[in-house]
Amino acid sequence: MKNKFYVTTPIYYPNDIPHIGHAYTTIIADVLARWNKFKGKKVFLLTGTDEHGKKIQAIAEKFNKKPKEFTDSLIPKFKDAWKKLNIDYDRFIRTTDKDHEKVVKEILQKIYNKGDIYKGTYKGLYCTGCEAYYTDKDLKKGYCPIHKTKLEKLEEDTYFFKLSKYKNKLIEFYKKNPKFILPKNKKKEILNRLNKGLLDLSISRTSFDWGIPLPFDKKHICYVWFDALLNYYTAVKKNKEFWPPDLQIVAKDIMWFHAVIWPAILMSAEIKLPESIFIHGYWTINKEKISKSRGKTININELISIAGVDSARYFLLREIPFGKDGDFSEQALINRHNNELADKLGNLVSRVEGLIAPLGVPFYTEFYGKKNSIEKCENKLIKKLNLKKIEKLFENYELDKVLNEIFAFVDICNEYVQNKKPWETKNKKVLYELKESILKIAELLWPFIPETSEKITKQFSAKKIIKSEVLFKKII
């Protein structure tokens, strides 16, 4: 088993403050990073911002700012959002970072020297929102398939990356590495598109100047996606033990860049490829697509104001299987908060606390203060928790099912309290079993709801357990 775990989020466009879509991807990365830390692995979680390109330059101009000045003003909002959501990242990378610019130039020069970059002219339809060219067959009723906007007809001198050269190598790599593109249905989509043909990729621009100059022709600016994808390599170049990434999490609108262009670049540069690219779905809000212009969005402050940080984290991972599309509504979050976190987990913790608290330190001494006392005290309750199943579900990134399994055990514990009636029997062994089971529940929930889990662990690890505040106050 590998003793390291390198997980990445996409780097986000800092063209506005982060919203629920950004939060979802980043929380998933954080959950998986925390789980692997719990398993004793060295972990590196990367997130950051993608700051070059025509789109950023155009938005900055609207605010009468230089592109770097504009992005500088938004970076604190991203970092603040991740702090509020308890995202424990190891590096927040910016594509304007000096070490990244250096890496991009080094890789460009290496691929150029290899003969995989050549100069030519590109004529085509360009979407500034995607920072990408499209062919007629890619369009939907003549519009960008992602942004549903009209495309610009552009013609410019450009340098091309020989992407077509790697078509067969990519297909062969997918066959040999079945976990490279996840879920499996997304691999079928990629292969179907690849089999229609793979054109060489235009990787430079001359129509604007906000970007990294090509090292072999400074009149050309590096195409933003070629620049951006290399951030994952830059981030751990000085920590080579973490390369390659174990998991790269992306939304389906950028799966082509990550599943085709990214591995082809690495093949050309002779750099080892990532283990897995996991492609997840979109969130809608009350059944409508997220759209700032139509007021259909929810930012991080709005998200956590409904029921708190841990309830927001819990909802996003519990509501839908990782990989599927999901719909957000305030009422759905409140229902999860009330019915699962408050009524099930919160109720269990509160009841057991209330039963142990009057016993004071003698309870601790009876089970923990005497030599070999715990070994003699078999915990039949905790054996009903299927840890092997939970570990397997984590390995398969079935995070909603992990939570389902944990909360099935919460239900078992609540039933155990009800059936054993320790308030009548005064059976301290039953309370010991419940206490240890709650500690295990907190341990398993730590990746998902770290703040709550740490409260439970602190409370139930104390020599003297006292009645504490309610973990989750119900929202009426």
C-alpha cells in the first residue's frame, strides 16, 4: 500500500467570489485528504486559482484594473471561504506564482525541443468563457455547448501541440489503467469523442498579453489551459515523493482537458501520469442551473448561514452519489440537519452524556483506571459496525454510502439505548459500550464534519464526562 495521497481540486477562475459548485469539489477533496491522514498516510491537498487568459483580462478591464490587481483582490475571498469550510489544504497555488511560471516555460521548452510543438495558423470558433476553440460538430445549435453563447471567429498565428500524435497512446493507456477515468461511464464519453478524431491543439495566443510568454517566441502567450494544467506538477515539484497525483477531482465541463489534453502533455514531457481523474456532476439550485446573472447561485456565506459549516459539508456529500448531478435547496439541507444530525447523532450523544455524567470519575476508573479492565470488557455493540465495508466504500469514493453506513450504526446505537434502558438497569457496561461506539463514530465522521467530531472526541475522552451543549439545534 502506498504511504502517500496527493489529491487536487481544479484551480478556480477568480472572476467572482466562490459558490456552492466550488465548495462541493473542495470539500470532497478535503474529506478524502482527511481520511487518508487518518489512515496514516502523508497527504498533500492542492487547490488554487487560474489567473491568466483573455477572460480574466476582459473582466479586469471592466473594473478598470490590471489583471493581477484584479485577481489579487479576489484571492483572499477564496482563502477565506476555504477557512470557513474547514478546508485543510497544503498549498493554495496561483498560476501567477513565480515557480509556476518557471515550470510552464521549462515544460514548453522541453516539448518544443522534442519536436511536439510547431508553428502554424489557426482559423476557428472561439469561446472566451471556455478559453477554447470549438469545431462545428462540437456546437449545440451553433452555440458554445457549455455557455450557450455565440462564438467568435478568430484567425491567428499560433503554435500547435501535436495532440493528435498521442491519440492511440491515450487509448492504450486507458485500457491498461481502468481507474484513470472515473466514473467508468465518463471513460466511454471520452473514447467516443477520441474515436471521432483528435486535432492538434493551439497552445499560444497573440490577440492579448495576459499570460506566460513562450520561452522560444516571446511574441506569443501560452494558452491558458496548457498553463493551468501544469499547476498540479508545479505544486509538488519540490516534494517529488507526492508525484503523481492519486486523485484529481474535476467537474464534467472540464473533463476533456483533464482526461485527454493533460495526460498527452505529460506523455510528451515524459512525466508520470496521475492515478485517477474523477469527474463529478453539476449542482442545480431549486432545479435551476447555477447562474449569477439570473440570481441562481449561493455563495459560501449563504451556504453556511443556513445550518452551520458541518451541516453544509454533510449535506453536500450525503445528498448525492459522488459523480452524479445534484439539486440544492435550503429545505433539503434543513431536513438533513434536523432528521439526521440533530435527531440521530445529536440525540445519541446527548442521551449517553446525560447517563454517564452523574457517575463522575468512578465510571472512568472502573473501566480505564484498572489494569486490563478494558480488555476484559468486551464491546459487542461496536462489532455491529462494518469497518471493512466503510474502508472499501472510501476506496471506491462512494462517500454518500460511507455516511449511510455510519448513520446505520448511529441508528443501532440509539436502538441499543432504548432496548437496554441503562437509566433503569444502571448497567455501566452498556454505557461503556455506547461511549466507545460514539468515539468510533466521531472518528469515522471526522473527515466529513471535523468540528463536531472533535467536540465529541474531546467530550467522550475526558475522565469526567459532563453534560454539554446540544450539538445540532433543530431549525424550525
